[in-house]
Amino acid sequence: MSKKTTYLFFFLLLTVFMISCAGSNTQITGSWANKEKIKNEKIKSVFIAVLTSNMSAKTVLENELAFQASQRDVESFKSHNVFTRTFTKDNMPSRDELLKAIRATNAQTIFTVALKDRETSTRYVPGSTSYYPMGMGMGYYGNFYGYYSNVYPMMYDPGYYTTDKTYYLESNLYDTASEELIWSAQSATYNPTDLENFVKGYTETLLKQLEKDGIIKKAEL
């Protein structure tokens, strides 16, 4: 195997490895579970409430969480179907009104998602200069252009500034009857490219943690 072929082989191998290792841009930074509560109770239904005034994000995320719940034999109810108006600080329903509407669905649990913090930072990405040898023999030394075109093929990438965005979310699971907290997790999502990318990464990571903590079972294939 020539040096060029060997280099190409290892480059392709590295590319495949990087793709296979690429995961979600959401990470769980901490989780807690009420072990006594979940040990004796199997979750059969859930009321899903994404706490945001962004109706598009609310609807998409609640729909995805509801779909994943159905894959695990958990009946779900979405807040955007139950509450048709957006709540603000000045028009929040009373505790009794809120719980009455949720309990009317007969959901056993309440799952909430809330954005706790958001960070934006700008960083400089330095440029790179790479050298690519075009030949290993001595034939191109016979004239200036042969030498110049073979020894000096350089590619220069100028540096640039980029903005990083990190979203910190808190996810809580409550018992509907007692309002007792059953499970809680905090997560960080780095540089989501769009809403679909965020929802996919967040949901996948969240489900893995819920399964790990014994809250839900894995979906049947």
C-alpha cells in the first residue's frame, strides 16, 4: 500500500469514526429521582406542558414528547390543546383553576419543560495553513515552475468570529394528585441550528436519562 493510499485510508476511517461518534448537542447536567415514588408506581399517563410563550416551539416540542410517550405505552395530553390562550404574569389562572383543568384529563403525572437561562458568547476561530506535498520525487526540481507548483501549494483559511449559544432547560415530572415532584433534570443545549434540531437532540437525550433513572421503559422496536 502506497503512502498516498495509506493516508487516504486513515482519513476515511477517521471520518467514519467522527460521524459515528457525533451525538446530540444536548447534555444532561444533572438529574434527580424520587426512588420511593417511582418504585411502587408505573407511569401510565402524562400531561405535557412546555412553559414558553413561543407557541411554535411549544407545539413542536409537546407533539414530539407526546409521540415518544405513546411509543412507550404512556397516554399523553398536551397543554396547547387544553389551554388555548397564552398565560402571562398578569393573567395567570389560579392554582385551583389550573389543576382542575389538568386533572380533568385524568393524567397521572405532569411533565414540565422550562428555559432557565440562555448564554451567548463570541469567540475567534483562528485560521489554518496547511501544506500538501504534491510529489516525493526529484523530477520537478528541473525548472522553477515545476518546483514552485509542487513545493508551494498552500491553502490559507482566514480566521473568523462565531457566536455560540447555550440554552439551559429544566424538566420536571410531578404527581398530579399530590403535586409531589417525582423527577427533575437540568440540561444544556449547545448551538442548535434550528427548532427541529433542538427538539430532536433534546428529546433523545431526555428519554435516555428518563430510561436510565427508571422513570420510563425503552420503546419497543
